[in-house]
Amino acid sequence: MSVEAYFVLIKERLVTEPNVAGFQIMRARTTLMDGYLRARVQLINQSRLEFSEYIQLSSTGQIQVVTYSYHWANERNQLIRRWDNTPHFPELPNFPHHIHDCDGML
């Protein structure tokens, strides 16, 4: 799969997903070997998901998500949960992958 095809699949899913009320692509960049996508998604329950992914095409032709952030907030823009792999909590057992929620770190 190409980098461009991967992002096309994500956009197609956003269009067809019944829980998505609308979305906006904030930034998109692709080359033959890597890409970055940032989007804001309005869900039908009035919550919002903002996400970004930086991906690379491996030497075997597989898409690898290098960095990601998925930030889910309620209608008042208060955090429900965020998943990311920013390396700022090295003491966590699944470093760098971790979850933030409204009560703290998971």
C-alpha cells in the first residue's frame, strides 16, 4: 500500500462512518516514503476527535505509524481520553505508548 492510498482509506472511512457528523483535514502531506495527516472530526454525540499520524513506508512496503495522537474531547472541549506515543513518560511500562484520560494517566 502506498502512503497516499493509506490516507485515502482514512478519508473514505471518515466519509462513510455513521458516527461522524463531519470532519476537516487540518494538514496533509505525502511523499513516496512518508506522510503526515492531521484532522478534526465532529462526532454525532457532539464530542470531537482530533488526530494526527506521521507514517513511513517500510522497506517491505508496509505502512508504519511512527508517531500518533488521538485526542477525544466532549462538547465542552474537556478531555475524555488521548492516546499518543510522545516520549515524555519514560517510566511507563508501555513507553512510549500511553493514554491520558480525564482522571490522569493510564
